[in-house]
Amino acid sequence: MNYIISYKKPHDHFIDIEFIADKITEDETFIQLPSWRPGRYELGNFAKNIQKWAAFDEKGNALPFQKETKDRWKVNTKGVSILHIKYNYYAAELNAGSTFLDSTQLYLNPVNCCVYIPERINESCELGLQLPVDYKVAIGLTPSTFCKEIGGMKCFHAKNFHDLADSPFIASSSIQHKKITCSDIDFNFWFQGICKPDWEKLSIDFMKFCNHQLEMMKQAPFKSYHFLFQILPNKIYHGVEHTTSTVIALGPGYNLMKGDLYEDLLGVSCHELFHAWNIKTIRPVEMQPYDYTRENYSKLGYVCEGVTTYYGDYLLYRSGVFNEEQYFQTFAERLQKHVDNFGRFNLSVADSSFDTWLDGYTPGIPNRKTNIYDEGCLLAFATDMFIRKNTANEKSLDDVMRYLYTEFALKGKGYSDADYKGVVEHFSNKSYDEIFKFINSALDYEPMLNEAMAYIGCELIKYSSPKFNEHALGIKVNEVAGVCKVTAVYPDSVADLAGISINDDLLVLNNVQIKPDGTGTNFTEWCNYFGDVSLTITFASNGLVKQSALIPQPNKYYKVVRMEKTSSANELYRNNFENWGNNKF
């Protein structure tokens, strides 16, 4: 099966795609466009971006067809031996999982826009790109001789449609490239967009965590690897995993190599690289293989994303890229999201994983679900401590991931939640029930976290939010120019009982107009100023102006949390911390 990608007017964002399939033997042939993309477990409805779609035989004669579902077509192929499908795809969105075309680049995720014949999904594919002569192509696929047959293109070979769908590329004349080698494997940096990469700094830091992951997992599912960076002029943070590459969107470009944004670059890169093992090759049984036509429901998001989130941060610390303070700060962010999300008392992390297909990547309705990334990370940390504690640090979660790779992934098998539980029990030599119940039930697992932290001489610290409106009223806000909007309300707090809800606009506080000017936190500062006195708040809710009196309850609601070392920890626990933080293979 062959694909030819071209375009005429890049500014209109339409990509022309031709799909050619030979050996057609049936009177009717079904053509499928993926309805979702691995890495984002919700329906994508990519077919909405197709403007024109037509089918032809090898002589160019139009063939009758009809659309059967939103992304599936039936073509009359009676007497046809070679089928040509020609269509265009609108590509105007730029993020780490999209497809995009303009005058500076062609960026394509085949899983968004390449059709296939379902029963022939395992056949090899050739990809031909008609590009400007000065364009370079950043891609994980190997070059192909397909170009010799038709000429004037850059061409690549995919083992099957799965391989093609998993191989995004950026084609551009302005893309910046650098390569490093770790353990005889080439790691390529590709930067598209306005930015000034510090190659030496990048090489030093990436060398550390890339080598560390290779050492930890012993074997790699790739022969070379590509970091494809889309650097935007505006603020963005997004990464998508693939087996031989990752696409990472970050911005703004002027901040790329400094401060928090550079730490984000390191964090998301380490996270997405670990995904090459965990989810791209180590997969839940429901996703082995992927079915692109429908939802692939699984309750294992706490492993796929949670364990990866844990290692994405932890391996930066363990490899020496992050210092202790940087790691503790990233872990504090996970803890903070945990305590601020009251959905943890409603839906377990396993059930929240199942429901990613429903609303997993938006906030959704208040307090409905947990976050598989953050909750899964904390549960992975607790599981790591559980294994270390029961084996005197001889085994760890590392052993679980290596076993899942060698005994499941490399043997072409998916794993179930029972398999994961069994592997943890195998290496810990103890029942995993005490943690597993928290994975599958909406229970408060703070005591378990405290126990896990104690094993490495740490403790969970809580103190009141420095913002009076948060700790005394139970209300979080977002203040932008002219508007103070409620973003979260603590259940049964004074704000909640006063009738204030999410998305309400706060207008007046004790006769003072709340009108943020974009330079400060107007409402927050006035709350701090008035302090522990009766407050009268005027607010707008669904177009109606209301007023309520609130009696503050200082230090009762939102807390700031973090993990800290315990000054009284004995030598055993201090040694446990050193073993965990400096794991050697």
C-alpha cells in the first residue's frame, strides 16, 4: 500500500493525500480513517478535516462509494485490481498530536489523516512526500526506494500501518538538527520554530537521562530515536509518545533554554522517552494490538501514564539532571493536584482511566474523576516503596517494568490489571492488596502515602495556603484583566454554602469593586487585607447578580502540601533514601 503526500497552496492548510492499494480482489472494499490516536485515549473525529474524498481505478475512472460511518467508506471495486483514493485534509492546528501545514513546514501525524484497509493493516506501506527541494525530513521511518519508481519525492518505508501511524514527521527548510549517541543508539534533536537551542547544554542533560533509561531497561524498542520539537511563540506544553520518536510542543521560544520552561522541556522529554517502553511496547491487553476504529477501553491508565509520570520526574533526579530540590518541587506539584482534586473521593484512578474516552483530557464536571497522571504517579511511588521495603531494597518498581517488557511486550502479549498485580507481588514477595484496593476504590490513601514517604525518611507536610480566600473561604480564582473568575470551590466551605460556584464572576468585596488590571491579584489581595472579618461578596452567576455574607474560617480549607525530609529520620531511613535516589544497575 502506498501513500503520496503533496500540497499546492500551503497557506490554505489543505494537504492532498493519495492512497494506492493493489491486489484488490473483492467487489466491495472498505476504507477506514482512524477514529483516535494512541497517546490520547479519546475519539478524535479526524474525518471532520476532510473536505473532498473520491475513489478511482488504475485508469482514473471514478468509482461509486458511500460513507458508512463518520470515518469509514465503502467503495465499489468490482473488476478493479488497483484502487486509488484521493482526498484532502485540512491541517491548521499545531500541537504535539496534530497535523499542520503552512509556508514554513509540513508536519504530519499519519494517524490523523492516512486511511487504510482494515483487513490489510499488517501489510507494508510506502510513504512518498512531494516537497520543496531544500526541505529536510525529521522522521523515525527508514528511507525507501519507492521514490525511484515515480521520482521527485522523498520516500520512506513502514513495516505496516501500525508503524506508519506511529511515525509523525516534520518537513522544513528551517528545522535545526543535532545528534548525540548513547550506548550506541543515536538520539536526534529536531527543533522547528523560532528558538536558539543550546546544543551543549541539551547534549549534557539528555545524555544523562537517555543513558540512564537504557541502562535501567537493558534493551530498547528502537534502533535510533528522534525528539521532534515544535517551538511556538506562545505558551504551550504538550507531548505525544511514539516508539521511535516523540513530538513535543513548547513555547514561547524565547524562554526555551532557561528557567521553568527548560525544566519542562527536560521533564516532558524524559517522560515521553520512557513511553517508548511503557505503553508503546508494554501495553494493556485491550490495546494489543491497537484498534483504530473504536475506543480501546482499559483501567490501566495508572500504569500507562501514572508510572511513566513517576519515572519521567524520578529518572531526571536519579540520573543527576535534577537536583534534590528540583525533584521535590515536581513531586510537590503532583501532591498538590492530588489534594485539590475532590474527585478522588468519587471515582478511582482505575475507573478514571476507563473514562478518559469520555472526558479524560478536559476538567469535566466538578469533582467527578481523578487524574491518571498525577494519581498514578503517587501510586507508582507508593508501589516502588512497597517493593523496596519488602525486599530490603533488593528489588524495586524497575524490576516490574523490565519484567513487563521482556515477558509481555517482547513476546507480543498485553498485560491485565491482574498481571500487573501479580508481577508486583512476584518481586515484593507479598500481597499487593493493601495498595491495589486504593487503585480500584475511591478511598483516601494519604496514610499509605505517609507510610511510603516514611520509608525514605520523608513526611507529608501540610500548611495553610498563603491566600486568605483559599484557606479561609474555600475559593480559588483566576484574575485576568477586568475579570475575577471562580475556578474551584472547596466542598461545604463557607463559599460553597454561600452559593458561590465555579465560573461565577466576583464583582465586589465589602463595597470595593473587584477589577483586576492584569498586573496583580486584586481579589486575593483585598481578601488578605480584610482578613478575619465578615465579608460581603457580590458576584454574577449565569447572568444574575447575587450577594452573600461570608464568615471566614481561617486555615480550614485549601492546604499547600509537599514532601520533605524528616530531620529525625534514623540512619536506616537515610540509607533507604540514598539507595532510592542513587539506584545502580
